[in-house]
Amino acid sequence: MQLLRFTLFFIMICLSFACNSEDESNGEEQTQEEIENTNALYLDAANCENIVPTYTSDIKEIMDTRCAFTACHDAVLLAGGIALDTYNNIITSFEEYNFLCSIHHGSECEIMPIGADKLSDMDIELITCWAKTGFTE
């Protein structure tokens, strides 16, 4: 039992170092117009024909398991000042940060998730198409 507690404690410590609350940008503040233009590049490039994801059925699980877990973008730690734990918080992040650039691992932004494998192509496509088709809840 004590070994289990130690193991869980160790995992939590590792996660806190992988995702911290410091600013995760590349050191330069971007204007709102630059953020919108960067996100637009990814939205314009997405082929979302016959793909209409919703937050409830498609996006929430991705965010909960890959982004908004304890020690990352949850409501407590707010890594980089970003919470991805609710529908409204995710929409705000799309509007205020280079969210799509980060998950696509674009060269002009901070790649996400930090310290973990890139999201699957299918997850990235779902998130991008969700944004492109209007963030259906």
C-alpha cells in the first residue's frame, strides 16, 4: 500500500514538472489579430466535409484526458493561465491563444501537450473541425 502511495505521489510530481503554471508562450506576446490569423491558417486548411464534431460527444473526452487533467490545464493549476476544463474555457482559449497552432505543433508557437505525445491526427482533426464548424456543444 505504501508503495502504491509513493508511486502515485511520484507520478503527480512528474506531471507537475511536465506542465507548469509559467507562461508557455515563446516569449513574445502576440496581438489578437496575429492569433486570429494563425488560427485561421489551420481552419482554412482543414477539410471538414462530413465531419461535424460536438463538444459533448467528441471534444470533451479529448480535453479531459489530454489537456485538462490535474497538474495541467485544469481549473486549479491553469498552466500558462489557460483552463481547458469546460466548454466556455475552451472557447476562450481558442479566441485568446494559438490553440490550433499548438496542437498542430506549428513552428510559430508553443507545442502542446508539453512532455507528452502529440495528439492523434484524428483528435487534431476533430478539434480543428469542431472550431471550423462553429464549436457545437
